[in-house]
Amino acid sequence: MIPAATLPHPPLVFGPLSPELVLVGAGLLVMLIDALRPGNTGRFLASLTFAGIVAAGIAAALLWNWHGPTLVLGGMIAADRYSVFFRLVILVVAAIAVVLSQHYLERSGEYRGEYYALLLFATAGMTLITASADLIMVFLALEILSLSLYLMTGFSFRRLASAEAAMKYFLLGAFSSAFFLFGLALAYGATGTTNLAGIATRLLFTLAPTQPRGVLLPSPALALVAAAFLGIGFAFKVSVVPFHMWTPDAYQGAPTPVTAFMSAGTKVAAFAAFLRVYTVAFGPLTNDWRPILVVLAALTMVVGSVLAIAQRDVKRMLAYSSVAHAGFILTAVAAGTAEGVRDAMFYLAVYAVTIVAAFGIVMLVSVRGERNLSLDDYRGLARRSPFLGGGLAVLLLSMAGIPPTSGFVAKVAVFSAAVRAGFWPLVLVAVLASVVAAFFYLRLIVVMYMREPEVAAAPAGETVLTRLAVGLPVAATVLLGVLPGVLFDVLAHPSVLPLGGFGFGL
Amino acid sequence: MIALVPLFPLAAAAILLSTGRRWRGASAGWLASFAVAASFAVALAELSSLLSKAAPARHVITTLYRWVAVGGFSVDISFRADPLSSVMTLVVSGVGLLIFVYAIGYMRGDPRFPRFFAHMSLFVFFMLVLVTAENFLLLYVGWEGVGLCSYLLIGFWFERPSAAAAAKKAFVVTRIGDTAFLLGILLIWAKVHSLDFEVVFHQAPALAGGTVTAIALLLLGGAVGKSAQLPLSTWLPDAMEGPTPVSALIHAATMVTAGVYLVVRAHAIYAATSAGTEAVALVGLITALYGGLSAIAQDDIKRALAYSTMSQIGFMFFGAGIGAPSLAIFLLVTHAIYKALLFMGAGSVIHGLHDEQDMMKMGGMRRAMPLTGVLWIAGAWAISGIPPFAGFFSKDEIISAASLSGHTVMWGFALVGAVLTAVYAWRATFMTFFGETRVEREPHESPAVMTGPMTLLAIGALLAGLLGLKATGGVLVRFLQPVVGLPPQAGQGLSESGLTVISTVLALVGFVVAWFVYGSGRFDWVALRVRLAGLKRAGMSAFYLDDVYATVIGGPAKLAAAFTAFAIDLRIIDGIVTWMARGVGMAAVYGRRVQSGLVRTYALVFLVGVVGVLWYVAVKI
Amino acid sequence: MESYFQSYGVLLGLLVAGVGLVAVAFVAARVIAPHRPSPSKLTTYECGMDPVGEGWSQTQIRYYIYAFLFVIFDVESVFLFPWATAFVRLGMQAVVEMVVFVVILAVGLLYAYRKKVLQWA
């Protein structure tokens, strides 16, 4: 028998995975408690979930100054500040979503304990994907978050719209997963590895004039096809036109706190992986994938902004606006520079906080379940509830990119990245799209401020917690508009870029 | 210290927005006025500190902190104190203060009184940021901010659907210009890698000719939108739906002149491109004539003033375009004073007549409102460029400069503009304050809180001309010299005294024409108009029969006025804007059909995307 | 590049040959066979019961849940076998990890049990 120590295996360093371990642990605990102690445990489980998210946040924050190996668990997980940044953003979103969900489920009477477990698992999937340094890991994390979100979307299954939304999201999601998986296989076929840094290294061998013998020759052509398929998988998740069709239906049908959670969380998580895969694994092919992203970005911004105009339902309008925002972020990605990555990170953080609070206010205006969602229901909201009306107005102005809000700074940063990359036509499209977009954001503000309310009463049921959950993001929106340096300073660290990205002499 | 100037109105806005309902009576108005007064005091202190330095050293840059810093892109929150920003802050806070006090009287009793002053304070804050910013991005922040406040204030009386519609129109139309402006800023950044005025203006002459021209034209696009110049002018007359103090402050004295400020501030860029400056001059001149003609055809007193503002700003652009930016600023200053006065006068009349704006229902108002009448006449003297009031010094100097700089053809057209100015100013005066009274309700004089500021402005309208007195070499022009250089000096064209005589005579001609038709009593123009209206009382046309009649008597000018006001303004320009908006709307409606709700359609669209991406990849391979 | 795709050439050839073979068989049958339909020949099944009802029918959701649970534990056992051959050499850490894995699945089973998924009624 071979001695125990002879079989080599990678050293098991679980530190960089601690936030996910905490989240999954909390999820299991919630599941167990729900199974063993059924009944009206909503508040308790919500607090437990919140505590789990806070603990994961602390674990993630501690990783900021991680001194161990940068790639752990056999190269599957990257321990870089890039992942810490995104994890924190996602955890903030999740924490807000917990507060909103508790409020929603209690009032709509749809509470079941699984909800919080699903939320924790989805969050774990989202944070895991930001740290994944291997395509297999990316796929796993993507599926963890997707499966949880399919269920959460259909959580109000007695409401037909919710069930329908979940079904559509699931079918199309499975469709896109297939493409992603196909891309993964092709990437392996082309380079003989699924490790992101490994793919890049192998690709560099081919692109380099002299090829060392004995290495399986990778094929850049096949790798480009792989990049395309992987990109389609991500494009679906972040709602890039024409892979966006599920977005309005799913966002509209899902319970509003779920919409808030997934509109912010999925986009951040999927973009984090998108950026990492494209800048690290396919970094050597930057010049090849750039043009296609430029076209997709332009298409996304225009379609999202224009179609949002025709919407009368606020959730649907915000869904299209979320599509348009994907286009703006893609603009920075398409720049294919370190600066573009930073701008995209800033934009994502700003966008996530803004959209989660916006949907939170929509939820509070609904009062109970899914009511009061048409534009007309927002008549005179600023008069009926200055807090909700004013807060939503600030968030909408930020999404429209009007100074001095964080959305303005984010847009300017993204535009500057594209300008520097020389994408003038794209910048022109982006600026025009933001003009069109300003129109429908403004329309909602007009309705809130300049129409007589039909009912005089303010939407009932705000609590201190929900006020904080939407009030703090509003404050952050203004703060990051006036003092964006707070975030930019963080992003200025060179180590905040994805590990191994842009190390290829771009 | 300059950074303090915008701070007070911001504080007032914050206080009023958060605790608005607790401010009873007029207290909110006094709080806001006090804040603007504080800004004015600081601006004065800043001026004296600048004056204590030698002329070339008169610029101080205060950096508060680094605002945006990402990659190579960094922008500071920094403010600039120099003669130009000093003049602008004084105008904004000084005229602003008087309008605030006036508004306390005008808005008394309005249920949203505190909110009005909150928005007004916010506007003053953004406007002060705009004129003191040291880089393009911060200027853009102020730029968008004033646009937003303008939008909120135009729609202040949103119970009137027309007010809400006008607000939206103003926002959308000016944003078209803002788009160009933002692209211009991005182009500057792409080429210079900085947005600081110091750096950009220093490097502007070294840039490639095409680049500078592109930047200049894009910035001009922004200026044209904000300043309601052709072709983005249509929002300004509609913006008169806002309360009159708003019209006075935002749509006459300050915000609409931001475009002029931008062009003057960026004169180093314009100096490097003759195409850019020609475009500025041309846009200004055409708008000056167009606005002047349109103003003659208006019966609504505020719309007449709106077109007049458009025309006057056209003159400012014209001045900036022919190489006399300091004269443009001079006109900006005097115009802010006398146009604010005229708007306040109009507001006083409207107030006294219980919200009547139609000049056809006024007449003989000077008997009921003697003080308002006198003050209005002072404003009318000033705007029509008849000595010794301010307009004579400022506008006529621009017209003279056109001749002196060799733009003889433009000079000719500008003289026509001067005549038109006098005609519309005095037409409004005679229709409103002289002749038979046609009022339907008994008018009353306005309270002292309204007439007080007007009196001060009237004194200003009389004295502001001194700033440009040739005997002293033009105080303002010399003060601005370190920033924008000197206007064209005598050399080409006619002699200065000759030019002055010509334009003064023409202004008097305009006055006489207006008096002859509307003031002399020799024509019973009201009766004639009514009789003609009876012949053909089809809606709009009754309105324009006035002008058909005027064509017979007053010559072709009126026909042109009717044509521009009706054909160009309503049909073409408005049509283009509406058409564009409708196009986007149609696209949205048709695009929505693809969103059928069927998963198979969605999957199909998805597949189309896949095929598209793969097609690209195939081509690439 | 080309050599890379050429290595798939054989596969492609095989694919074409396979499809061709089936196609030839079908075409030959269609061409050679006599065509004399009768009502009994055209029924779905020549012998046995006539099909009743629609082709679409709903299946009890419980079947799916059982199928899910089965797949989960099926995968677990697939994972356990290779582990069993190697855990001695991998050391204590491998044992702990597998325990964690099994416990997580056990939690799932407990959950299913408590939610009364395992009862058929």
C-alpha cells in the first residue's frame, strides 16, 4: 500500500472561501430551523439571515488584506481584492434585500422559511462567482445563484405572473447555461485547461512567434468561439440585448424584493465573472472580442432606453432601465483596459445600490403584495410621502445620470474609458441613449411631483428598518456623487483588478 | 473664499427642503433672500480682494478636493475667482437677491411658498457653481443643475397642464444641447487629458484645427440649447408658464445667459478657430433678428419679453462671435438688470390685473399703476438703446464692434435688429401702459416689497451704462481684459462717434414707429384689429390679422414677424422636435411587440443574437 | 490550426457514413416495398389496446420530487466510490470533507422528511 502522504494534492486553504462558507452554513441552519420548528418564524429567520450576511461581510472585509497564496484550492479560487470588492457590494445588496423581503413576506402572507435559505444560497452563488478563477467554478457558482433565483422568482406561485416569470426565466436560463457549458467545453478543447490564467498562458504560446514543442497546441480560433459562447452565457445573465428578453417579464412577475435582489445582485455577480473571464482568460484576444462588445453595448443601450419609454408599469420600466444600464457597463468593459475595468466596478457598485433601493421604494408603494404598480399610482407621491417620493426622485436622477448624483460620476467615468479607447461612435450612442433614458426617468418624477394624487393617504406600513433600507442607499447615492473619491480611492489600488488580468502586455 | 459663494443658497435650499412646512408666512422667502444676500456680500468681498491685486495676478483657484479620480481621469472640485467669475457671481447674487425679495411679494399666499424658495435657492446654488467652476465637468454639474431647477420651476404651477408640458419641453430640448456639450467635454478630455480651464485654454491653440473647431461647435451646441438660440429656441416662450420671478431670474437674467458665459469663458478655444467664432456670430445674429421679429407679433406680455430675451442673447452671442467677448459680458450684465426690471414690471401688471397676461386686455395701465409704469418705461428706454440708459452703451457697442472688426454685412443686419428692439419694446409699452384702458378687472398697484427691488433695478438700468462709458475707457472691459482680452479697437469701418450716432438714430426710429402705430392715437389700431378679426375669426388667424394689417401700414417687417413666429417657430422647429420625440415613441411601441410574452419568441431572439455573434467570430477567423 | 481540425476529419467521415447508411436503408425500403395500406395497418399499434385520450397528460408532481431525491443520492454514491479507494492516502482532511458533504445531503433529506415530501398521500 502506498503511504498516506505520497498522493499529492493541493494544500487546502479555505480562508479565501470563508464568506461563502458562512453564507452556506447560515443557509443550512435556516433550512434546519425551518424544518424542525415550522410556524411563524419569519422575524427570527430574517434576523438570522441578516446576521449571516453581516458575518460573511466581515469575513470578506478581512480578506482585503489576505497575505496567503493568491490562488487556492487547486487554482479554483482567487484570493484578490477584486473579489472582495464585489462580494461586499453583493452582501450590501443582500442585506437590504433581507429587510425588504421580511417586510414583504409578512404583509403579503406568503412567508415560508425556505425563502431565506434560498436567499442565502443565491448570495453564496453570487459571491462565489466573483472569486472563481476556473471556468468550472464559474459555471457552478452561476448555477447555484440561478437555481435559487428561479425558485425565488416563482415564490408567489399562486400569483400566475410570478409562476410564469419563473418558468420563463428557468427555460431561457437553461438555454443560456447550455451555451455557457458549450463555451466551457470549447475553451477546454482549445487550450487544454479550464483555469482562467492557464487559458491565457496557453493562448499566449500560440500567439507568440515561437512555440515550445511538446505543448498541446491551443487554437485561438476555437478559443474565440469559446469566448463568444461564454460571453453569451454572461450576456444573458446581465441582460444584454438580444439576450435580454426574459428581463422585463421576470422582473415584473417576481415578488418585488426578489426583483430588487436579483436586479442588483445578478448583474453585479455576472459582470464580475464576465470581466474576470474576459480580461484574464481571454486577455490575449482583447482586440478580437472588443468589437462585438461594442456592438452589443450600443444595441443594449438603445433598445433598453427606447423600450422603457413605452412602459406604463413601474417595475417593467425599471427592468428596461436595467437593460440599458447593462449597456453602459458593457461600454466600459468593451474599452478593454484596466481603466475600463475600474469604471465598470464603480458603475456596478453605484448601480446596485441605486436599483435595489428603487425597487425597495416600489415595494413600499405597493403596500402589500403587487399593487399600485402603474405610473398613475405614483401620482402626487411626493406630496403623500415626501420620504418615498423624494428618495425615488434622487434615485431616478442618479439613474438618469444627472449631477450631482453618483450615477452622473459613474456615467462620466464610463464614457471617459470609452473615449480613451477611441470608441467615439459608441460614446455618441451612449450619450444619446442617456438623453432618451432621462425622459422616462423624468416622467416618473413628473408624475410624483406634478400630478394631483388620487388618494391623499401615504403608503402605509413603513418601518424604521425599511426606511433605513431605502434611506441609506439614497444617502449613498448623493454622497458618492459629491465625494466619489471614497470609492475611487479603493479602486485605485492596483491589486483591485482581477488577478492575472491585463498582464499580457496590452 | 470663492468656494463660499455658492454655499449659502445651498444651505438655504437644504433647510427649506427638509423643514419646508414649518416656515410660516413669508419667513421662508426671507431666509432664502438672506442666503443670497450673504453670497452677494462674499462676492463683493471677493471683488475687492481681486481689485487689490495687480491686473495680471487677478485669478485665484481654490481646490476643495479631488472629485473623480479613476485611471488617468481626474477632476477636482475647484473654483476660480477671476474678473469674469467675479462679475458673474455679482450679477447672479445681486439681481437674484432683488428678484428673491420681489418674489416674496409676488408669491405671497401660494400654498407651496417654501418649496418655491427652496427650488429658487437650489437654482442660485447651481448657477453660482456654474460661473465659478474651474473645470468643464464642474461647470457641467452646474449646467445640468440649473436645467433641472429651471424644469422644476417652470412646472411649479403644475395644476395647469400647459405648465407641466412646458417644463418637460424645456428639459428635453435643452438636453439635446447638453448632449453636444457633454460630447464636447469628452472630446476635450480625449485630446488634452485634462478638463481644467487653465490647462485646456493653455493648450487650445496647439490643438489640430479640426479638433478645435469640433470642440467649439459642440460647446456651442450646449450654449445654444441653454440660451434658447436657434434652432433650440422653442422652449423659452413656453417656459413663461413659470411664475414671473422665475422668468425674471432664470429665463432672463441668469440661466439663459449661461451659454454666453460658456462661449466667453472658452474664448481661448474659439480664438483658435475662425469657423467656430463665425458660427457663434451667425447663430447670434440670426437669433437676434428672429427673436426681435417674433417679439413684435406677441400679444402675451411675457412671451413678448421671452422673444426679446432670445433676441438680446443673440446680440451677446454675436458680440462674442465677432471677437468682443467682454462686450458680450457687458451686455449680459446690463441685460440682466433691465430685463429683470421688465419682467418684474410685467409681473407687477399681471399681479395687479389678477393674472392677466394678454396685452390686448391692458392699456392705460400707467394711470392705475403709476410707479410700475415709470419703472417699466425706464426698462424700455434701457433695452431700446436710447441714451443715457444702459442698453445704449452695451448693445450699441457690440454693433459698433461689428463694424470696427470688419463684419460690415453683419453690422447692417445688427442695425436692423436694433430697430426691431426699439419697436417691440415700445410697442409693448404703449399697448400696456398708454392709450385707452381695455382692462376687465380693476387693477391695483403692487406692494412695496415688489416695487422696491424694481426701483433699485431701474436705478441700476440707468447707472450700469457707466461701466462702459468710453470716457473712462470702459471700466468693465478693462476689468475683464486679463481674462478675455480687449474688443476690437477703432481702425476699420466708420468712426466710433459716427457708429454711435447711426445706431442711436435707428433706435429712435424704432421708437417713433412704435409710437406712431401704437402710441400716437392716429391709428385706432385696436378697433381696426377687432374689425378685421370679425371678418375672419378663425382661431389663430385673428391673431395674425393684426400683422396683415400692420403689413399694409408698417411695412414688410410685420409680415416677416408673422412668418417667423408662425411658420418657422411652430411648424418647422417644433415639428422637428416633436417628430423626433414621436419617432422614439413609435420605435418603443413597435419594439414592444417583440416582447410578446412567448418564450419561443424570446428564445428565437436569443438565437438570432447567437447567430450574430458567431457570424462575427466566423468573419474574424 | 488546420491539423487541429483535420484530426476531427475522421469523426466527420464517420458521421457522414452513419447518416448515409440509415438514409440509404430508409430510401431503399420506401422504393422497394409494396404500398398497400389497410385500416388496421394504419393504427398506431396493430395489436393491443387502442390509445385513449390526449398525448399530453399530467404526471403527479411527487414523481419528480422522488426523482430529484434519487438523483441526489445517486450522485452522492458516485462520488463516494472513488473517494473510498483513495481517502486513506488523502488523510484526515478528506474524511472530514466527505463527512461535511454527507451531512449537507443529510440535512437536505431531513428537510425533505420534515416537509412531508416522503409521504405519499
